[in-house]
Amino acid sequence: MGSSVYTPGVAAMMEDLNTTQVKAILPLTCFILGYGVGPMFLSPLSEHPPFGRTYIYVITLFIFVIVQIPTALADTIEKIIGLRVIAGFMASPALSTGGATIGDMVHPNNLYKGLVVWALFGVSGPAFGPLIGGVITQLVNWRWTFWFLCISTGIVLVLLIAFLPETNHNTILHRRAVRLRKLTGNDKIRSKYEIEKETHTLKLSDLAKETLWRPIFIAFFEPMVLLLNIYTAFIYIILNSWFEAFPIVFEGIYNFNLIENGIVYISVILGAIIGAGIYLYWMGQISREPNPAIEKFLKPAMFGSLFLPIGLFIFAWAASLKTHWIAPCVGSFIFCVGSINIFQAIFNYLGRGFYRYIASVFAGNCLMRSWSAAVFPLFVSPMYHNTAIKDFPVGPGGSILASVSVLMIAIPFVIYRFGVPLRGRSKYAN
């Protein structure tokens, strides 16, 4: 929600700060850039026993809450842009480390159930943002979208401090060893981390390689990972581009106000919920098989890939005064049914296929997704406006994206067919 909640107030922000539309979109872009970079540094720290996951959550969320105050009070767009980079960086643990926290708490056989619930919130949050932001902007002003973020995340921060325990087992054992030394006075009590630290000194160059170079190398030079990352990045681009496309359609064509425009994002949420139900059904069928090959976990992605172009073409050509406003919502609904199946299947496959380097694989995926999605919203409005034809303002532009999604249907099918030999040639795959 933090990325998109201010977007309904872009027009008002442009007027108040005397800025252009491109600059007014940059706070969204820079937020996404921030939470693309954040996992490269914060995910490895959460695996470091002296830090653990809870400290990372609490410290970064505290800074996130504080940053909203100067953002709400900023008198220039440049200040808002800079602060949004920091906010995005500090928001990233929820996206990058959240899955690891669920993995700490849920039995491996049921992990896919926990992850799909987590993913639902990841999709629903940005969709709820314009709904809440539209209400706030229309009833108060755009600055209160940041005050809302400050207050709501402040409440979450208090709840985290009060109720969230540490879940990383290495951190729990490390802290237990520290407590026992204090209670008994026995300095020989050591955790596994402390024993390994005494026998293996980690050089700064090794740490940099593990934290920065390995995620980038795997993301760009492992063919199967690169293909799957490109697919997830494309879906992420579409989801974030809708913050620009929906106002063109529903405010420009159907004359919706900010609140009504926010309500149509419910189609995205409903699509994600239905898609999650279908994904759980697929996983239930696959999990019943004895020792299924991990390529079989790509079947939901193969199924979901067919929904993407259908949804995008409907959204593109149903957006017209000649059709009811619900028609483009049907397109976004169908798209999200497919996208949640693709996302979850790919993450499941990467986690199973590269579990020795899972943190690096997911960090690289997050970096590619976020950086791609951060840049594209800057070009969405010009693309739609420059390709628009009479009665169909997003038809040609939407068709370009739909055509790309048709080409990408091949990706999960190719990996399903050739995944085993590709993994066999990889030094990082299992």
C-alpha cells in the first residue's frame, strides 16, 4: 500500500508543488527502486544470528514511520522523491524477508499455503492503496495520504514490538546461549554460530560476494532463472502500470471521481483471491503425487500464462464509452487470476530448484522485478496517449502489452520441458 497510496493525489500534487506529471510519478518509481535494492542488504542481515528477523522488521519499520512525517510536510517534489527512496528501502523487509519468516513457522508440507496468503497481501496492498488514497485525497488532501501511512504503520510497529517473536532458529539459539552464559557464568556455552565464527573468519570480500555479486550473477547468467525473472518482472510492470492506466480509463472515459476510481481496484483483489484458490487446488493435486519432479510445480504457471493475454486484450478494447465500465474490470480480474498462479508457481519452483542459494535467488528476482516496474510507469501515460485511437484510448497500447504476454506463454512450458538438463548444467541449482 505504501507504494501506491499517494497516486490518486498526483494531479493535486502537481498543482500544489508546481511540478510536471513525470516528476509527480517519480515518488512511486523511487519507492519501488528502494524496495528493490533493500533486500540485497537487509535479507542477508536477517539471516545473521546477532540480528535476526525481528530486529530488522522493527528498526526498518520505525525509520519508515518517521520518514512519513517530513514527506507529508515537504514543500518541493525533490524532497518527496528523496524521502521515498528511503521509505522504499525501509519497507523492503516485509517483501523480501516475509516469506522466510513464514518458512520459519510453517511445516514444509504446508509452506505453499502460508506463502500464498502472504502473496495475497502483497498484491492486495498496492491495490488497496488507490482506494484509500482516493478517499483521503478527495475528502482532505494529498498530504494526508502520507499522514495516513505514518499513523497506520505506527500502529503496526507497536503490534510488532508487542507480539512478534523471533522466528530464525539460529538467532533463537544464539540468544539462548548468551542468556545461559549470563545465568551460569559458564563461558564455554556457545551457539552453533559462535563456534563457526571462531573457526571460520568471513572476509569482507566474501561477504560482498555473497550479498551483492551472487544474486546479480544468478539472476542474469542462469538461463532458467533469467527467463523466469523476466516473466515475473513483466507481470510486476503491468500491475504497477495500472496506477496510471486506471485513471486514463475510469476517470477519462467514465468520468469517475477519485473514490470511484479507487473502488475499481477491487477487481484486482478479487482476481488475486480467486487465482489463489485455483493455485491451492493445483498444489493439492501435485502434492498427492509421491516425490513429484519439481518441474511439475510449474503447472499453475502454465495454466495462468493463458489468462494474461486474455485479460490484457479485454482491458484494452473493452475500455470505451460504448461498453459498461465493468468490462475493463473483467479484464483486470482475469489478468490477476493468471498472475497470482504464475508468481506463486515460479517462486515455488525457484525455491525448490535453488534452495541452497534461495536468499540470493529471491533477492535477484526482487531486484529485477522492482527496477523494471519502477521505470515503466514513467512511460505508461505517453504510450497510451500516443497510441490512442478514437473511442479506444488504451486499445493499441494495451494490445502491445498483451502481445508481449502472448510471447511469454512459452517460458513456463520451455522450463517445464528442459528444466532438468538446465539444472544439471548449473553450479547453483540442486
